[in-house]
Amino acid sequence: MMNPADLIPIPDPIGVPWQLFQALLLVGFFVHLLVMNAMLGTAMICLADRLRSKRGPTAGTGNGAGLLPFSIAFTINTGIVPLLFLQVLYGNFIYTSSILMARWWMGAILVLMALYGGAYWYQGLYGRRPGLSLAVLAATVVGMLTMAFIISNNMTMMLMPATWQRYFQNPAGSLLNTANPMFWPRYLHMVTGALALGGLFRAVVGRWQVRCGRKDGLALVKSGLGWFVAGSALQVGFGFWLLLALRTDVMALMLGGSVLATSLLVVALAGAGLALMFAIQARLWPTTTAALVTVGAMVLIRDIVRRAYLEGYFLPDRLQYTSRYGPFIFFLVFLILGGGALFYLYRKFKSA
């Protein structure tokens, strides 16, 4: 049988120490995770509200209609940063897995364009064509879940070079990683996490509306925290399933084999527990703080799991760098300019 290591391309050298890219990968993914979860969670909650409500559009679904196109735009833009640095550090893995599932990966672009258009279509139909707008919203949510499905396949397939040999039986670029024990709990863990953070985002928007003098904001805070509790409870359950589905040596790291990994798991569980307690008590800002700590710990755990899966093949600290800082400085300058533009757009959005 072929050695899986023979299928891994030789990585190119990088211009600056890998730790700089690693920091940007983790920070960028943390920001993207928050925005993406707000987008997906808001869309799923709006769909659930529309299906349950016999009175047609409500205050919650109205907020969703207005925020959905913005949240998709921010999700796409914040997703560029972690994907970019994932390619820099693990390009020989992510590019290979993308080729193995090329039909799905290229199809994701079409799905993304369709759901982006669907969000604007739903916004235009909202309040005028209840039946059609509900169908468009449902199709948009299905598109989002499909995107999550495709991305989860790629992010897990890149961790398992031993499965790449399936290409020789299926060279058509249509491979998926759904047979791996880790895939489904990981996918469901992420989707239910989006439901929780989408509810929390709804509660924050509701509190903002209360400050602006809108009485219906109180209902959004209450329902948002309710969704957060339900989504978090499901996510914890799928999280334990995911832990048990990890490769044995990786699971051992989380259960005492590594001080850092075990400590982060304890922090994540404690943060989730505190967030649930505060949400049940309707304490929004403590809930938000605990949730942010939990997400941060889970981002770091995700990185530890990725390194553990790939350790036998490659780690970023083995990359050679050429001490060419020019392109990196160029990137930082435009990152700062782009951040300033986003802050300006946020101020304009807030004033509107």
C-alpha cells in the first residue's frame, strides 16, 4: 500500500516566521466564527419563527430580513483572512483536499452566490409576499447548511492524508469525508453552535433596540436567550460526541495527555456552563462574555486538534522562511485600511 506521506506536496518557503501567520489565522478565525454563527443562526431562527407564526412576519423575522444580507457580506469578507493563512501554513494539505473534492468545492461558489442573492430577494419580498418570501428564506438556509457541509468536508479531509488514496478509485473530484467518524458530530456541533450564537446575536440586537426606545426589543432579548440556551445544550451534547469520535491519541490529549489541551477543554466547558446559567437568569452581558471566552477556547482547541492529526506528516514550525517582510507589511497596511473602512461602514449602519 502506498505511503500517505508520498501524496503530500512539498511546501513552499514563507517570507516571515510562521508564528505571525499562526496568530493571524487564530484571530481571523475567531472573528469569522462569530460573524458566521450570527449569520447562520439568525437565518435558521428566522425560518423557525416564520414556520411557527400563523400571523405572518414578526419583529424577529423583520430584523432577520434586514440583517441577513449584511451578515452574509461580513461573513464572506471575514472568512477570507483565516482561509488565506490556512493556505499559507497548510497549503500542501488544503489545496490537495480541495482538488480531491473539486466538484463540490467549485460548486460551493455557485451555492454562495445563490444564497447571497436569496438573502436580498427575501429582503425585497418580506412583508409583501409571505408565501414566496418563506420559500426563498428556506432555500437560503438550505444553501447555508450546504456551504457548511462542503467546508466541513474539506476541513476534515485535509487532516487525513491516509484517505487521499481513494482518489485512485474515484479521480473525478467528487470525494467527500462523510464516512469518517469525526465528520457528522463536528458538522452538527458547528450548526448547533450557530443556533446558539445566532440567538445571542438576536438578544444583543434586541437590547440595542430597547436602548433606542423600541418596546419590541424586549421580546427579542427573551427569545434570543431562549434560542441560545437550546442551541448551547445541543452543542454541548454534540461536542461530547465529537470528543469521543476523535482519533484515540488526539482524544487522549484532551483528557489529560496535554496540560494545554485539557485546560482549554475545561475552560470551554466552564464557559459554556456559565453562559447557560447566565442566559437562564436573563443576564445578557455576562452571557455574552462567557460565550466569547468559550468560543476563544474552542478556536484554540480546534488548532490543537489540527496539529495533532497532522503531526506525523507536517507542522508549520518546519516551514522555512526567507526573511522577506515586504509582502507581509503590505498586507498589514491594507488590513488596517480595510479595518478602518469596515469601522466607517459600521458607524453608517448604526446611524441608520
